[in-house]
Amino acid sequence: MSDNLKRSEKVIDSLKRLLKGKAESYEIFYSMDSGLGIEAKDNEVDSLKVRSNEGAGLRVISGNRQGFGFSSVLTEEALKDMVASTIGGAREAAQDEFLSFPGAGGTEVLEKDLGLFDDSFARTPEEEKIKTALSIEEAARSFDARVKRVRKASYSESLHFSRIVNSNGADSSHRATFYSGSVTAVAEALGESQMGWEIGMGHDRGAVEPDRIGRGAAGNAVRLLGAKKIKTIKCPAIFENIIACEFLESLAPSFLGDNVLKGKSMLIGKAGKKVASPRLNIRDDGILPGGWASSAFDGEGVERGRTSLLDGGVCRGFLYDTYWAARAGVKSTGNSSRSNFKSYPGIGISNLYIEKGEKGREELFKEVSKGLFITEVLGVHTINPVSGDFSLGASGFWVEGGRAEYPVRGMAISGNLLDLFSKVDGCASDIRFIGSIGAPSLLINEIEASGT
């Protein structure tokens, strides 16, 4: 038995004993997180922060009333107080017939097969971690003489362990390591300044490649120097994969079952209907090998799986946890999300992505005689989550004859999110994940870019 499992066993056994005969049903959620974050500046460590937290959350249901409590103090006395306050809270809560905890479920997927844990986590010297952050900064700074400043060269790593036990027999645990490194580089020439950003992330330490991250950020900054303004135009556009991820992230809340029932989704009443291009397939995959948000079970202990959300542009369904599935009269998709012991579970995406196509990005370029290659957008967070309307600043490259000819800036692109996805004429094979969101570069048959 691992140390994490042993620590959770003691807490859970105590809570089970304290709950006996006092609640109709209960759920115990134990979690532990530890890690560090390092920032480098001017070839020195600018900050080093170590973080750690451990605790237990408790939900009880009695008479269709729910109580919730948590504690980061795990002594017998503290757990006793938490049980008492949680049960007391349930007595004061409103009745809700849809409240329940899931039953015990098996799974054909084992966490050890998902590639979520790096055994070197506890064995790597702190000096090596510091070197990683410093190397990211140096790689960006040394890429080109026009790179004048480097901001936020950082490295972080964390270990997460959680365990869920309920009175219906569910007992599941999840362990994963997370690594990330990122940097922003600033390039300057002839009085002009441009920024570029890059990140590397994964469950394995090897996912953070300092040279690739640093040089990538610097290259992204340098490539935009000399950018020109263009006149207002309607034309085809290729959205770089990282930009496609940002737009998909804005659509993600519309797939959550609670938002659909609350009237806060762009997809209300659209199940079974065509809402996007027939070239567009969107999946949520909780058991994607190596996926940032992968796990065998969700935040309530329900088996995770794969859910088709858009198939050939047709809306096939939504994501649910136990409670909202009951409200909708459907089955949970295993999409309960819970960040730590202090929070209630709620619906969340796992690994949400647009399925890649067969063509390389270069082949998409060949399909554009005149158009744009969008590599940066500003203000994606302002996209209306219900209507999908947007107006965003953008920059990138002018494309002509199938080639990126020169950088462009000072544009504004506007429209509607579902309309944009309806105009997808091609998906490249270069799928990339930023955290739990993934997408390939997309060819849009027409956008309107407002310029000078």
C-alpha cells in the first residue's frame, strides 16, 4: 500500500466510525497536493514557492437534504466536529429529490495504464528543478539578438492524490504528477515590440523541454516583427492550433448539462441537430492516455469514459455528473469535477478536443490563395457564453499563394462562435493540447477582419 493510501485509510476509517448511524448516506473525499513553482529572472531564481495541502471533505444526505463540510485538520477531534457540523447543515438544507451518491462501479481502465505518474517526482534534486527554469529563460534570451527581455520563465511540478469513498460501496483513488514550464519573450526592432509565449506540460518530467519552450517563445515573438496593418477584408483564414484551443475553450461550457438546463448554453434545444461544419468532430475523453485531466474515475467515483459531443457537426449530447444527470433524466457521463476537498463536486470537462484531420498544416496553407494565418487573439474571455458573439483583437500573417508572406497586426475579428465553427473547411493533423483542451489548426472558409 502506498503512503498516500495509508494516510487516506486512517482518515476514512475514522470518519466511517464517526458517521455510523448518523446519516442515511455519505461521501468522503480525501485529497493531498504538494509541489513547487520556480520563476527565473536575469539568470537568477526570482521566486521559489513550495506548496502543500491535505484534507477531507464530507457530504451527507438525509431526508433528501444535503450537508457539506471540510477540514484540513485531520485529528480525531477535528473530524468529529466536521461530522457534527455537516449533519447539522443537512437538517437546515432544502429538500431535493435528485440528490444521491453513485453506486460502486468497476472499470476496465486502470490508472497505471493511463501514463499519469512519474516515479522520479520525489527523487529529483531541487537544483535540477531550478536549472530547468533558468534554462528556459536562457534558451529564450539566446535565440536572437532582437530578444531584449524575458518575462515569467517558470517551472512547476505537483503531485495529486485523492480518494473517494461513499456509503454505496464506491471506493476509488487517483494519483498523478503534473509538470509545466513556460515563458514569455519580448522582441524589439526599429522601435517596435512584439511578445511571444510558449509552454510545455505533461504528467512526465520529460514533457518540459527547456530549449524547445524558450526558443519557441522567442521565435513566436521575432516572427511578428515588422508586422503591417491591412485593410478591412473578408477572406479565408487558418487558425493556429493554439488559437483553435482558445475558441474551443469558450464553447466548452455549452456542453455542460447544468448550463443546458439553466438556459446558459449556446446549444439549448440543439441535441441531434447540425450546429457546426460536417468536418468538425468534438470529443470529451476522460481516459485519454497521458491526458492532462485523465483518470479512471471522476470526482464522485463514477467510471470515466469517452463522450461524443459533436459528430460531423451534429450535436450528439452533453456532459453530466450524478445530480444533473438525474435532473435531466439521463445517465452520468462520468464528468464530475472536483479540485480539492474544500469544494463541492460539479460538472466539468475532462480532455475536450477537436478531432484532428489527415492533412498537415502546410497542406491547408496550399488551399488559401489569399487570406490570413491567425496566431494570436486578444480578449477571448469576452466571448458571450450564451449567444457566442465576439469581437476580438487579432494578429498573425498574410497568406498568399499558399505561403505566409508577412506578419500583420491591428486587426479585429468579429462574429459568432457557432457560425465560426460552421465555416470550418478543414482540420489539420497538428493537434495540440493546452492543459485539458486540444485542437488542430483549422481552415475557416471566411472571416471578416477589420483593419485600417
